[in-house]
Amino acid sequence: MNYRRLGKSGLRISEISCGFWAMFSGRPDIDLALACLTAAYDAGCNYFDNAEVYGDGQSEILMGVALKKAGWLRDSYIVSSKVMHSPYGKNAKPTQLGLSRKHVFEACHQAMKRLQVDYLDLYFCHRPDPEVPIEETVRVMTELIVRGEVLYWGTSE
């Protein structure tokens, strides 16, 4: 497996990630999820990607259970999530989506709970939010980093 530095940081991340976006829609099979994660990990993949909206949050739950079951040392892999949309779909309240301070903060803690981790290595703004000043989003991401709940943040689009 080849590794690259994440941007200008010192974090070495595998060129290939294992994501759960479409892999398990509609059929949360923990044994299959664990087998996929293990195959990727054994091949040198150290980056596992997810988002609050994938499978309405179920993808993060599945990945969290599989990672816990794998029993790997937490410092041997990287977990990311993305914020913008809501795992509540059409039932989402206005405060449950976008890149406002409230949603980013709440969504981070919900993602950590679903993924069964104490922190997120990477936290991405899934899409731009034209309704929220970028300064507000930058401030909350910075606060999450200062609190140790996120190590790195960026944008995925």
C-alpha cells in the first residue's frame, strides 16, 4: 500500500480508503462489514471513511460495530466522517443539517457515538453551505480540534 501525507500535515494516510457509502445500503451485515474492513486493513489500508447521511446513520453504526469487533489499536487506523446533511432525512429539523455551529458540534458527537470512537481523525464539511458564514464553520471546527474531538478537518467538495 502506498501512503501520502494528508495535505501539509504529518499524518500518513493510505492512498486507498475503505468507505461505507453504498456498500451496505439496506443490508447491515456485520460479518460482511468486518470481512471488508479486515481485507482492506490487512492490505495496508489505514483510512476508513463514512458520513452522517450514509444509510441515514446506519453506515456509521455498522462501521463502529465492525471496528470494535476487529479489536485493532485505535492509533493504527484513521476514521473520518462528513457533516452537512442529516441522518434524519426528510424528517430533519432546521438545526439538524447544514454547517451551522450547532449542527457541526452536535453531528460530530453523534458520529463519534455511532462509530464508537472517542475522536474523529478527519471531519469533513460534506458540501458548501451558502447559508452559513464560513467563519462560523471554521470556528466550530477549530473548537472541536482544541477539545481533542477532531484531529484534522477539511472539505470534501
